[in-house]
Amino acid sequence: MYLWKCLKRGLISAKKNHQWEVGKWYKVDGDIKLGYNGFHASRMITEAMGWQDGKVVAKVEIRGDFLETYDQVCCEEMRVIKAWWWSMVDSLDMERYVERNLRRWLNSEKLVHPSVVKSEIDDWARKRLYKLHKLHKKTELKTHFPTLNLKGGSK
């Protein structure tokens, strides 16, 4: 299974200072326990960023036993497949991607889940779009970045 993980400079885990090497498998000692023992990663890049504020985003592969919550996976074996520097340009690019999808949501009449009240999400989406608009004005970037580019620059 492939997941995402944020790391510090030098491919070091933010929490336990584990040093990673691309392509090398690592195994945890003892039983895995979410938040305490095991290698942690997420299914989506944005979830990984929510757990660790790293400068490097890594695509990782796991094997063996694992535990999972809605935004985190804890496993006994992991290796880094590939790693990228994450820059401010990439963050702005992702914000624009989110903004584009929020605009689509607001123009849509579809519900994501039957238990979700669309008006509540619409309010949240409008507030988020307002914040994104202020961020874009503040940065004064004239260039539009239409796609997510994990290699650290625009396409």
C-alpha cells in the first residue's frame, strides 16, 4: 500500500528523529500502537501535512500489520519510495486546487454524503474561499499554477 509522509530536512521523521533512506525497509520493534509505536503515514498528502509540518513530502510503501484511523495509518514496516522538497509555490498551488474544487462544490447540487447538510458545507466553503482570496491578494503572485507539482516548481 502506498501512502504519504512529511519529513524534516535530511529525510528525518519529525517526531522520533528516525533517519530514512530512500528504498530501504525499516521495521518497528514491538507491537504497533497508533500515536505511540510504529511508522505513521496518511492516505492523502493533505492529511500527512496535518500531522507533521515538514519541508519534505515522501511517498512511502508499507507492508505487514497496520492500524488505521480516518486520517492516519500506523504500520510495522515502511520504506520511502520517493521524496520531494515542498515549497511555498507548492502550497499556493494546492490552495488554488482546493479553491477550484470548492467553487465546483458550491455550483453543484450533489451531496457528498446523505448525513451532510449542504447549507453547512456551503457556509464553510464560502468562508474558506474568502480566506483563500485574501491569501492570493497578499502574495500578489501574477502566475496561475494549474496543476499540483510535487517537485518544487510550476509546470
